[in-house]
Amino acid sequence: MILELSLIGILVSGLFILFFNVFPGGIIVPVYFSFYLSQPKRLFSTLLIAILASLIFKVISKKMILFGRRRFVFLIILSTFLSFLINFLLNDYHYGFTGYQSIGFLIPGLLANNIVKQGLLITIISLVTVSIIIFFIFKAFFYL
């Protein structure tokens, strides 16, 4: 099931990039978002981390030279740190409340990288569009 959804998601993301020349947060990010459409708190925390990482990058990039691979690595490391921080602050593991975990540690960094490249609005709209398309294609093929 997961393999099929991943393949469908990569195909849909690739076609979206081909036709519209807009990256929906990367090729694999919409696949993970379609996995977690039923858990909006995880989606929210992932988006929050990506937006925070891109804002911090904007501030730091005025003082440091960050572009290309450096920017990408910086955003991955920063989003990983922010993921750990958000997971620590917003989740109460003693009582079993873990609703605000991010979707992995690399997904927010990939998303933040595309937010920095394309802008927030374009990236979020394309991410939501492709994630919903992937979700409904998967439902149509595998739950009939």
C-alpha cells in the first residue's frame, strides 16, 4: 500500500512540476502530506516548522552567504532542530499527548527550501493541491 501511494505520489508530483513548473514542496513532500491528511495537527506543525525555518533563513542570509547546497543543508539542519524543539515544547509525553509532532525531520526542511525558492503562497497552494490529488487518486484505485 505505501509503495503504491509513493509511486502514485511521485508520478503526480512529477507531472505537476512538468506542466506547471512549480515544485509542490519537493517531489516526495506531497506524498507524506497525503499520508497524514487525517492528522491536521501534524500537518500544521510541519508547516509551522518550515515557515519558521524559512523566516530564520531570511534573517540569517543577510549576514551570511547561503545559497545552493549551503542553503539546502542549512535549512535541513535548522528544520531538524526546530522539529526537535517543537516536539519537545508542544507534546506532553507523560500524558500521551503527541498531536503536534512534525512529519519526520527532513520533510519540513525540504518544504522550507522550496518556500525560500518559490515563495510561501505558491508552495503551499501547490502542496495542498498535489496532496489532495494524490489522496483521491489513491482512494479511487485502492478502495473501490
